[in-house]
Amino acid sequence: MGKKKVHKAKTGASHNKEKHLQDDAPLSKISTKWMLILTAIALTGIFGVFYFVDFSKSNEQDKVTSSRKPFPSVPINQTVPVGFEDFVGAEACSSCHSDIYNKWKTSTHGQAGGSPKDVKVIGYFDGIPRKFKDATLTPYRAENGDYMFNLKTVDLPEQTYRVDEVVGGGHMIGGGTQTYFSYFPDGTLRMLPFDFIRDEKVWFGETSQGQGWVPITPDRIIDKESEWFPSRLLGTHLDRQNCQQCHGSQIEAKFALDKKKFVTNFKTLAINCESCHGPGKEHIQIVSGSDWKEKTSLGLKPLVTFDKDGSLDVCFKCHALKNVLDPGFLPGDDLEEYYALKFPILGFRNENPYHPDGRVNGFAYQLNHLSSDCYIDGSMTCVSCHDPHEQSYRDINGQVLASPFDDGQCTSCHASKAINLTAHSFHKIDSKGSQCVSCHMPYLQHQAMGTNLRFARSDHTIPIPRPAFDASIGIESACIQCHSDKSVEFLQNKVNEWYGEVKPHNDMVERLLKFDPSMSLYEASEVLLPDSANHLMGQMAGLSEFAFGYLKPEMKDIDAAAVNRIKKYINNADVDVQSVAMASLHLIQDSDDEIHNLLVDKLSQMEADRRRKIMKRWSSVLPIMAKKYEERGNYNDAIEAYRKSLEIVPDNIAVMINMAVAYSALNQNAAANQILDRAIKINANDYDVWLNKGNILLKTNQNVKALEAYKRANSINPWVGSAYFNIGNYYYKTNNVNEAIVWYKKAVEIEPNMALGYLFLARSYIKVQDFKNAFTAVKSGLRLDPADRAGNQILADLQSYFAKNN
Amino acid sequence: MCKLSYKAFFITSIIVLQWACTGGRNDSRVGTPITPYKALISAAESPKDYIDQLGCLNCHGGATLPSELKAKAPDLSGAGNRYKPEYIFNYLMNPTKVRNHIGLSRMPNFGFDEREALALTSYLSSKRYAPNVQFPDFSKNGNVKLGETEFIEQACATCHVANGHGNNVISDLSNMGSKLNLEWMKQFIAAPAVFQNRSLMPGLLYHFSTDSTALIPSVENAEERIENLSAYLLSLESPDHDEQLDRYETIKKSNPEILVGLGQKIYQAQNCAGCHQSNSDGEWKETVAPNLMTIKSRINKAWLVEYMKKPHAVRPFGFYPGSGSRMPNFNLTETEIDNIVRFIYNEDNNEKQTHIEAPSRFVSNKIKILLDEKLPCLGCHSFEGRGGKVAPDLSNLSKRLNSDYLASVVTNPAVAMPGTIMPKISMPEKMRNQLIAYLLYNKDSVVESKYLSLVDHPITFPSAGLNSESIYISKCAICHGEKGNANGFNAAYLATLPTRHADSSYMAKRPDDTLFDGVFAGGEILNKSHLMPPWGNALSNDEIRGLVTYMRSLCNCRPPSWSTDNKTMK
């Protein structure tokens, strides 16, 4: 499967971008929480005015002064979640379902990954060194047959990694790759950022500097932008970049408090029966009984009976970008409890992974099928064309087709076009141009992967080629893929000549295209929030444009007509759209009793499961908006958004941490401290809370208490580099530099790509006049972050020192 | 226009009339009725005799000519002159045996409700055909007492019985006063032959002039004797006549909307012309019901025996969907049923069928959901009290159908049932086999389906034509309505209202290609009802294109402009 994972900053598994401090005040580092776009913050000042905001008090005041109804609590989920022990593995299915098992075994899902002993390794483990600018990678076979990587990095000890698991088999037509995983001492199974691509036959890695996938070449440095040091782990975990639960079967990655380690469980890194069908234990128990023929339920649902959206969700649990609401999803669990599939759309326009017409902008999976007319005006699901067991192709009636390019996928419904194919295609019969998918499902390079290596996926919005329009949004039209010698103008004229007027875009798409951020709030609401639409992806995009572009907390004078448009959306049947609308209304006018009570009533009328799903989403939309306010320096609005989020789900620790950070940015340290104490009451074993608590304490010169907090975090999870780093900061600040050096060294040992760790290590060495080690440390830091001003100053100082003294 | 053309039959040598169609007007008659009918009816001996006498093949096909029966059942050309409407009404509701000389045959019970019977009565009462014969002026009132003597002493009592007198060879005239109109009765006694082709009743009092247009008395006082006889017979009223009249009048008054036209449709729908002669009822249809010759390979014998004892609605609104035809109840005796079964199964108990294993509960459940949510079957078939009323109920089919036959119907309906409108539904083989097993074995609920009201549902006669309109009428109109108003008889039984092809504002948004695709691949692919089946296996591309054009004529609209440039179907 296409594996790469260019997650936007706002998705659950986000890149962390650090703001670095340039003065020489002690630094603290806050680690991030999964559901927020928390950028790790280095606190900038110790002193500042601080105010005190008391939440409980302000809430009480609300209660006293009005007839406002309280928000209902989040209903407890009565459904027992699926457990890892409920799964039996594919082999348990093979005795009864041997025909299907055999088909699956050779399918792409069946060969999607696994132990290197079981799957075909396509990477060249040939012992030939591949050179980075600052490192040399040698993939090789060990004497015992193990697949190994040797990595020699300038200034660092030589490292070797054994390939413990493999993901991918180079199966995908538009660019197949293979990725290798290795166990790390903290119990995680981490992706090694050295991938192999089938067609180009090269080792490559991902950069996030805009080039996407780049082969390993001597001009590339190996740094965190190349996902070095390996940090992406298998399984969904809140604090780490991760592969969620998709690149394998029944993946479970948890931090075990008692073992102080991660526990990673999975059945296989292939995609097995239970990935789609759910846990099979009960099924095996039932069919082992002699009376199974009399049982109405066999412990598994027949997927063929699922309705359109139900069927799609079976695939979307992996084949879609999604925001994590709760970790721990396993097949058989209710997808909507764990993921919000349309939430990756949230944010500003350039952050939407889909263009207004639904096509992939950057990187995405196939959720944009929901933008296709085949979905909106038809019944198309994944299994309309894809055989779920062998990933072969079939027509709407389930008849097997010869290839992925077979017209039967389309013409079993669009029979009218098959009567005289050339009259429609204007290309010679049996030519590539005459194939339906050549024009309507072209393979488009995902731009996030850059242009060096091919990662093209067929366009599941099933569009009509519109050369001029396509060019205008930066997409290569289907026409130009073959006729690259022709201008866009020529191709558009040809389309005009052949087809005249073509089918207009969906009204919602037209609206998104028409929208211009310079519009007034009222105009924007008219364009983006139509009274009726049949395009949920577009409606989500419109709502997001409007909410992120125009809304902020408590807009007293907002145009009533615009508010009414949002009000209509709080009745939307889609759980994502509805929750964003409710959160928006809550954000802008909750102080209006009527609106407040409307929201309360709406929630109260929902069935418990729906209410819980809505509230989870609602409470996670507001922090995403808060992050945007923070990006614009507006911490007060951010705090207000966090506060409202906690009104809906009061015990969300991630939101509390973010809120504390925002208070801290305003130097409202007491408020920050208070909210963190509240978090500790909810969960005293969350190391992130303790880290942040330590930061506030250190900042307010409560140094000893800060050290206690950091050590508490460190004792809960000894695998977090920033804990060591922050303890180092304590010793540095309290002038115990030798001790600081010990802790900074541990920090970079655990996170070898922590530039700040090296820089502060260098500074500490300078203090103890160990200039040689200082020089090595600062070079490592600058290798990772060449632009760091303080680091460059240290380097310059050291160089002039060596020049003078040598 | 000439609708009737019965040739004279020289089967039993007594042919009286030759009706010919002469430009829509008068019939000419030749011959003189003298000789009585041969032997009345010989006893049925072979199974074939039973079939013939009961007239099964008049509807079930296989007969090359209308049977004997047709000559003996009452000619209804002038039913309005002949019968009192309250009699027709009550008789239709509850037919009883009247005639003893028509062998095993009888008027069966069609299960008409009051409104249906009223409609048919209105129609029959409107039938006022009068033979082109100069009758004497029967305007005097006869003497009942003299009439009674006449009845007893003259030939009447030889064949008829009335009030305890005479022999019930032909029929009992005891309640004549409640049945017939006086004027007609007089004319009939004078010249029975002109009212009924091959009538057994001799014209004893009059004979025809040589040009066959005038009646010449054969006896003295012929006119007076007829007046007296008629007066006597008309005086014989059934004890519940007033009650019957009341009932009829009440129904009539409370259903003023029921018109003659509907009655005529019901007359045609029930193939009345299969047994009754008439001058203006449309053509007799050779097959309005399953062909008996093929039943052996399709229907299980035990089921058929039960069915004949008490027929119920297998197809609730016509063997040809929409035609409203019914299998009436003949109140068959065990001997009759036994003989019919022998005829159908040809003494051959060949009921060999492939054993199909019963599905597990789980599979049954799965198929049930598929029937409810994915497959088009329940658009036409009813099942457990829901679904369409076009085709047979799907419950427990192993009782009714041969398993091999069922499998072949599901697999390829056009081969298994030539002439059916059921389209072949493509699906994976495994699913089809599970569906077949489920249909054979599901026993959860067998709801006996009833015939649909012929008054409340539009009757649509299928057309044998091959043009687009005919295809639309026979395949689409049952749901979409003849004029595309979504009011076909089956529309009321669908959860989703069928598309209104007459809705120009909606249809103007649909490209022709979309209409084509929807017909070809079914409603579900357009995000519409899965109950609209795919017709791609049953209709040719040209036929579907024709339907698209026809739908455009129903909406009188054009497709969206963007869909019409260059790229529409060529």
C-alpha cells in the first residue's frame, strides 16, 4: 500500500515544529499531545505580569445570572471495546474459507507486510554504502540472514538496525515502495526512514522541505526533516507520529505504566481477514458448536449487507486521512468513536488535503471518493470495483474483470457510453486513450511526495478532464499525461471541440471555487453555507473556510443572517459537519442564552452514542481553532476557545496542557499552573502534564518544585528526551553545570535529533571550559539545525578561541 | 369497426346462426332452428374430458378454438336487455350453478368485491345488443294462471322446472322473476336462436320467414301464449329479491364514480370472453394464465392439489402484470381435481428435482437483508407482507416450485419462463445459490396474498407489440404508470415512489445517458431505489434507447444542454 504519511500539522499524527529560543535564558521543552497541533514551545521569559483567571468562578457566575441550561455530560460508552485477544488471525479462517483464504494470501492485502522471513523483501540489501552528506547508510544481510542497516553519522557512534518487520511490497501501480521497521529499546516498533521504491529501484527518504520523497544522495543531510532520528511508530499513540492502526493487522501500541515501556502488539503486518471483518474469536466459538446452522448470528457481520456508507467505512478506516479522537481503535469498534474522517479538512484553505473539487492537494487517501458523482449521485462503494479478498477488479455485478484498466468497472453502470465508445472517447478503440480510467481516474502524482519519485494514485473523485481548470488548481489533467507536448490551451480547445459544454461541477464545488477570502463575513456565509447541498466533503470545506477565516470567540455584533446559516448546519446528518457547526456556534455566541440553550437542547435530544460522538468532535474542533489564534499571536482568543472546549469535555488533559501553554505565553503563570493542577487531579500519571508543570515552575523560579515535576515525568516515562533536557535545564539554571551535562547527554542519546539538546550541551561544556566537547556538541546541533543563531554564535566563538589558542 | 368474427361451427349438426360482421351493423341469419341439440352432455370420462368441460384451456392456453363451452354459456351481447342488474350484481358476487346442460362447467367465483361487481354489472347492463328481427308486438299483460298451465302442459316442463313442476334437465326457472326482464323473455321464447348461438331451446311457437327477418307464428295464439307464459315466469320471484335489490341500489348509490368503462376493463381482464359470447368485448385471449402443459416441470403436485381446492392470488394483479386477471374458484370436487392433476401430470409422477441443502440461519438472515436492502426482487415480489404485488410471494417456495425450476428462474428467467418480464439479475454465483436455497426453505411466514382490487388499481393490458410504447406499457407502467405519473398499480407497494417520467422539471435535469444507464443497470446505481431492477440483460440497447426517447415524450422535455453536445448516444 501507499504508505507515506505526509501528515499535516493539524492531523493527529503531526510533525512537531519547534520554535527555538535565541537568547540564553534557560529553555524548557513541552512535549505534545496527539489531538492538538501543539507545537512544542520553548518558553521565552521567566518574568512577566501574571494574572489570575479562575474558571470555576466564572462558570458559577454564569449559572447564577441566567436561565442557562448546563451542557449535558458526555455519555459513557456502554459498548465494550474490542480487545486484542478477540482476534484469531487469518490461519484460523483458512480451514473453512480456504477458497477465500487462498485468494487473500496472494493479494496485496495478504502481502502488505510481515516478518522479513515471510514476505518478499524488494530493497537492495547489497552491502553497498549509500552516502548522505553527513552519513553513510549500508543496507546488508547479516551472516544469519537478517536484513540490516548500518549507519555511520558524522560525530555520532555507528548504529546498526535490524529489520524486524516489513511494510509494503512494492505492489502499487502508481509507485510501490517498501518500508522497514525495527524494535527500539522503549518497546516501540519504529519505521526506519530508509525506504525502497520498486520502479526507480533506489533507496530514498522523505523530507519535509518541500521535496517530498528524495533518493539518498551525497547532497542530502540526514536530519529530523528526513525523519531522522526514527520516531514514527507503529500503532496509534497520542504523543508520537505514528502509522495509526493501518499498516498491519490489529495493531495495539500502548505505554504500559507498570513496565515503563511501550507494548506493541499486532497479528501481522499484512492486512488480514479480521482487519475488515472484525474480531473472529466469537465466530470460531460459534461455528465450533454443532448447532451453528441454527444460529442467527455467527459473531461476524456479513459485510455484503452493509449500506453504501457502512461499506465505505470498512475501507475508510485505513484508506482515509483522519483525525484521532480516541486511541485504541481495533477492527470491529465503531469507527466514528475513534476517528473524525472529515476533520483533516479543517483549517485554512491551503491546509485542506483536498482541492475544492475533492482532488488530492498534497497527500491523501481515497476519502475524496465522497466528492465523486459516482458516490453523490450513485451507489458506488470501494467493492463496486475492487474485489475485497483478492484486490482484483470486478464490475458492479461482481463479475471478475481482467485488469485495473478494464472498462467494465464503468460500463456496467454507464452502459450508454459503451454502445459506441469512440463516440464518447474520441480515441481509437483499444487505445489507452479510449480506456475509461485513462481520462476519468488518471494516476496523479501526490504533490507532497515531490517530483523525484513516482507516487501517483488513481483519482477517486472520478472527474471529467478539464485541462484549463485542472491547470488552474495545479493538477495535471488526464489529457496532458499522454499529450505532454500540447499546451493547456490546445487541450482545452480540443475538449471544447469534442464535447462542447461539459457537465458543471457540483454546486458546492462551484461555491468553494467562487469563494474569495476578501469577502465580507456576510458574503462568505452566503457563498460557503448554502441552504441545501448534497456534497458533505464540500460542505465541510465551506464550513471550515468560514469558521477558520471569520470566526472568533463571542462575536457580539456578528450578522444574524450568517448565524442563522450556521444554525441550519447544526441539524446536518453528518456527524463531522454537525459537530463543527455546533462548535462554531458555541464559539461565537454562547453568551447569548437563546443560542446556548439551543445547543444544549440539540445535544439533549440526541441519542447517547450520537451525543458522545458529537461532543468528542466539538471539543476537539475548538482547540484546532485555538491553535490558529495562537499562530496569529492571539492568545486570549485561544484561551477562550480552550475554555469552551473544556465546557464540552471537561477532562481533556491535552486541551488543558495547551491552555496552560497559552496562559504561559501571556505570562499568566498562576492560571497555567492552576489548570495543570486540575489535569493532575484527573490523571497523575500523565508525564506531559508534569513536564509542563515543571516548565511553569521553573519559569516562576520555583526551581526545586520544578525538578520534582520533571523527575516525576521522567519516572513515569523514561523514554522522553525532553524530560532529560528539562532536568538539564534545571541544573543549568541552578548552576550545577556538571549535572546538567549528564542530563543533556541522556536527552540526545534518547533523541539523537534534538538540536537544542546538543546546543545546550555545548553551552554547558563551555561553562566548564571543555571546549573540545563543546565544539563537537555544537557541530551536532548545527548539523541538525544549521540556522540556529545562538548555536552559530557559539561555533564562531569556539572557532575564534581555537584560532587564538592553537 | 369489426371486432367479432365468429364462424359457424358444424360440430353437432344443428347450427343455427352465422354471425358475420358486416360493417359494424346488422347480422344476417340463415337457417331455421328445428332440431334439438344432440345428446345433452355425455359424462366426462377421461382427464381430457374434464379439462374440456371445465374450459380450463380457455384461459390456460393450448386450445386452438374456443371450446364447446362457449356455445353454451350465456351470450352476453344483450345482457342489459336480458338481466335485471341486481341479479347480475348478486350473481357475480356469489355465482351458483344455473344450467344443467353444460356438463361439468360452471360459472366460477372470481372473488369480486361489491365495487368490482358493481363495475362489471354497470358494464353488462350497458350491453344492449338487439337482434335484427321483427318481433311481434308483445305489449299485453299475460295471465299468470294460464301461463302456469301452459308451462306444465306444454313442452317447457320437459326440460325446465318451476315451482315444483317439470324436470330440471336444463335449468330451474323458479326465480325467473328476479332475474330476467319481461320484454327480453318474451322475445327469447319466440326466437331463442337469435339470442344464443347454438341454443338448445327450440323455437316452438314461431319460425322464421325465408329471409330470416320476420317471425311467423307456428301455432295458434302464439303471441298470447307467450304473454301468459312470461307473466307466469316473471311472477316467480326469489324470496330475497327485495333484499338483493336494496343491496344493489345502496352500493350503486354510494359508488357513483364506478363507471361502465371500468367494468369493461374488468370484463376483459378476467377474460370473460373466454367462455361467454358477446358482440363487443374485445378479443378472446388464448393465454391469460400459465400454460398447463408446462406445469408438470414447474409446480409441485401436492401444492397444485391444494391450490385447486382453494385458489389464492399467486400473482395478485394479473398473470400478465397489470392485467388484473385472476384464477377464479370453481369449487372443484375431489374427482375433478384428481382428473385435472392426472391430465397435467400425465399420470407421470416425475417430480425428480435436485436436492438443494437448506441454508444456515446466518445465510438466511443475510439473504433477507439483501432482499430488503440490495436486491431488486421485492420490487415485484411480495415477501412476509411487504414488497411489490406484481409477481408471486417468495415465501417457502419449495412447497410450490420444483427446485430445479426455481434455480433456472433465478439464473435465467427468460429461458425458464418464456415471455416473462422478469429480468435476469446478475450476481456472484455464490450469492445466487444462497438466494435459491433461501427461497426454497424460508418458512418464517407465509402470508396468503390476496388479489388486488380491480377498482383501486389501474388495469393495464400488456401489449404484445415491440415498439417502445409497448415495452413501456408492459414493463415500466406497472410502477411508473402508463403516462409516467408514477401511478402504476404496483407503485403503492414500493417504499420509494417511482420516478415520475412525466415530471418535466425533474426529467430536464437528467441526461439521456443517465436515463439509459438507470434502465440498464437499475435504480441503485443512480442512488435511487434498489427495487428498480436492471433491465440490461432483458432489453437490447436499441430497446432501451427507444424507452429513453419514449420517456422524453412523456415529460415533453429536453435533457440538460451540457449533456446534449456531441456526446449523447449515437
